[in-house]
Amino acid sequence: MLGAPLHYRINLCYVYVVLFSQSTLSSLISVATNSSLPYFDFEARMYDAKLVRWNTYDPMAEKDYGINPYVYCAGDPVNMIDPEGAKVYMLFYTTNEKMFKASAETRKKEIEAKRDFDSDKDIVLLFGIRDLGGLKKKVKEAVDKYSEEYGQTTEVGIWSHAGFDGPIGVDQTSGEFAHYNQMTIEGWNNIIFNWAKQGANILFYGCNGESALN
């Protein structure tokens, strides 16, 4: 037993489920209440709530032979979630320093080496930029080109020199949201990153430290 059992009354019958993280449990309840199937559909595999078991092995099990292929989240469903894949990562670096490009490339390799990274479903995009005002156009082009095949954006990273208002571009920022070589908060809010519903992050890495907006 991976956790304390919970009982939920769904469609006039009791469903017995193991304790999952709150976000995963919410999705389970949503699926169950809108389906006549006796299983919870996770797309990658089906879960039998009555038996408290998966009825097939994890399709990514071959990536880690040390873990039972029938467990969920490496046996720790309370602290971990198991995304279904289909993720887009966008990494930007300003072109005035080689170290920014090298750092972004290192992050790209880290992401691609993660156990849950599936090259058939996930993609890491790397862009060099000079003008922060051009970010909106680049992001839109990436979303239009890749979102249908690879899904929503789960992480955006930006490597640059940094100021009190975030990243600093190489050139003076163009457009209505310019603030010298930086961009205003309104400008960042105006970019449609196509964020994933859960766990998405934008991270700024700069010479004045690292900051993150979740």
C-alpha cells in the first residue's frame, strides 16, 4: 500500500483509491465522474481503483530498470506527479556573452537527460536574442509551430545580464513596453507562453543572481 486509502462517492458507488498528490487526485475524480468506464484513464495506461492497481506497466519503464514497472511515480505518489509527456521548454540567452549560451545549452542537456523526458513527446527550444521586445514574436512563432505536436510550455529560461527589473537585452528594447534595455512587467505579462496548467515556471538567470516567477 503506497498511502492511506480514501473513499469518494462517485455515481452512487464507492471508489477506493490510494492516496495521490492533490493535483493528480483531482484529475482522477474529474475523469471518473465523466466516464462510464470502470477504470481511470491516464492516457498512457489505465488504473483500476477497485484493485488499487495499474492494469499495465509504465510505458517508460525501460528508462529505469531499478523501479517496478507497475508502480506510480517511483512508489512516491504523495510527493511526486507523473506527467504524460508532451512538454515544451523554451530557453533564451542574450548573444553578448558566450557564458549565457553555454549555460542555456547545459540546461538543455539537463532537461533531455531527465527520466521523464520523452524525445518523441517533449522538445527543448534554444534561442539567441538581442532585443527583449522581440520575445513576444519569437514565443508566438514557437507556440504556433510546436504546441500542437508537443503540448504546452512547462519551462522558460532566460540567461542574460540582470537588473532590478529582470533580464537586460543587448540592444535597447523595442515596442511599447520598453524600459531602456529591459522590459516592463506589463510587457512580460503580454507574452502568451501557452503555459501548462500545472508546474510551469519562468526562470531568469543573470549576473545579479537568479530569480524565478512561478
